[in-house]
Amino acid sequence: MATAREVRLRIRSVNNIAQVTRALQTISASRVRRAQQAVQRTRPYATKAWQVLLHLAQTAGRESVHPLLADRPELRRRLVVLITSDRGLAGAYNTNVIRFALEQSRQVEVPTSYVTVGRKGRDILLRRREDVLAEFSALPAEPTYADASAIGRLVIDEFLEGRADQVLLVYTSFVNLLRQVPTMKTLLPLEIEAAGQRVQEIEQHQARPTASYIYEPGQTELMDLIIARFTQLQLYQALLESQASEHAARMVAMQNATENALDLSGALKLQYNKARQLAITSDMLDIAGGAEALAQARGGR
């Protein structure tokens, strides 16, 4: 059985861990609120981009389909953008999204390359000897649109130059503080049907008539600009969703760790009191035994 001093040192260590996990929980709680606000701020721009893109794509008399909208006749190679975190201590956040990406890739017998965002995804994919084309890590605590633009330019170039026939985006969708869902969506070629469904839902919700647009300088120039920007916008929104999910997962994990540490500290205090009481009882028995032996020795003289 551990001595009272050993148990006391362990109690101090557990309490120190509880202070650290409580601090991490507080930091994640503040960051997840900011990440949620950032996601909400991008929605009006994303909605209008959907509407303009759909209107351009469905304009009667357009001469040709934009290269970023055209489906490839044969799927020979896929590119997956996998968004994870740079740090751990977030429960099963990274494990879930990485496992989901690998399971989805195994369902299609097509060579797959990866562009990783975050150290955790990069390290695990390299350990599994997967083809990692590029990696982006050490992003700011609050990523900007420019951070997503660099990733967007890379995947657009890979798609236009024919090195990837399909670009998929795998990230963790933020539902609420207790639920984050690994999600896969097609990034390129851009799915106009999905855009149409989303715009119709928004217009029905808003109950507003569809506006007619006159575009300048021209449809082709606008398509070149808006499709590339919208691809980057989807990446930016996925980054924000993933960061909100990461902070929510870390907040819950640290809350559980704090509660477990406090429970362990309580159990150790009980063990310490028992060890201390045992030591006091043993000392008292030694004293009583010594006094009895001394009395017997004096009585025998």
C-alpha cells in the first residue's frame, strides 16, 4: 500500500492536471463561439454566390460548359483535401475524420492523392504510406479567406491540368457542441444540381421572387472568376466548420478530463486519509505497546 506521502504527491499532481484541463476547456469554449460567429458571417456571401453561379450556369444560349463544371468521362485519379487539426487533446475529433476519409477512399478503386490541412492528418497518412501531394499546417487560430485561397489554387490547378479527375473535400461539419459529423463533398467539378437545390430552399424560405441580372463585362469572364472564388469559399467555410468542431470536441474532452481528475483526486484523498489514519493507529499501538512493556519491566523488579 502506498504511503501517505506518496498519495499526497499524487493528489498534488492530479490537481495540477485538473487546472490545465480546466484552462484548456475555458479557452476552447471562447474560441468555439468565435468560430461559430465566423461561419455565420460567411453564409450571406455564400448564398449570393450560389445564386449568381446558378444563374450563370443556367443562362440560355451559353456556348460551352466551364472546365470546372465539366464532368470527366473517366475517373482515373482522385484528389482528397483532408482537414484535421495541428494539435491533439480533442478527443476522437482527428481519428473520426481520418478514418472516415480512408473508408470512403477504399470504397472506390481509384488511385487517390491527399492534400492535408493540419499536422495530425499529415502524420497519420504518411505513417500509412498514403500519397500526400501537399500539406498545409500551422494555420492561424482564426483562418482568413487568403489561407483557403492557397489551397484552392492548388486543387484548381491539379484539376485543370488533368492530374485529378475529381476533387473531394473531407472535413468535420459542426452541428452543435456535442455533435460533429465527418463530411465528404465534391469540390470539383462543381455540382450545379446541388447549387440549384440549395438556392431553391433559400428562396422558398425567404419567399422572395428571383431577380434577373445583367452581367458585365461578360459571362465567360464572370464564370472564370466566380467559380474559382466559390471553390475557395467552400474551402474557407470547411476550415471554419472544422475549427469550430475541433474547439467543441476539445472543450468536451477537457471537461470530461477535468471531471475525471476531480473524481480521482477525491478517491486519492480518501486513500490518503485511510493511510494517514493507519499510520496514526500504528503509532498509537507502538506507543501503547511500549508503555505496557515498560510497565511490565518495572513491575518485575
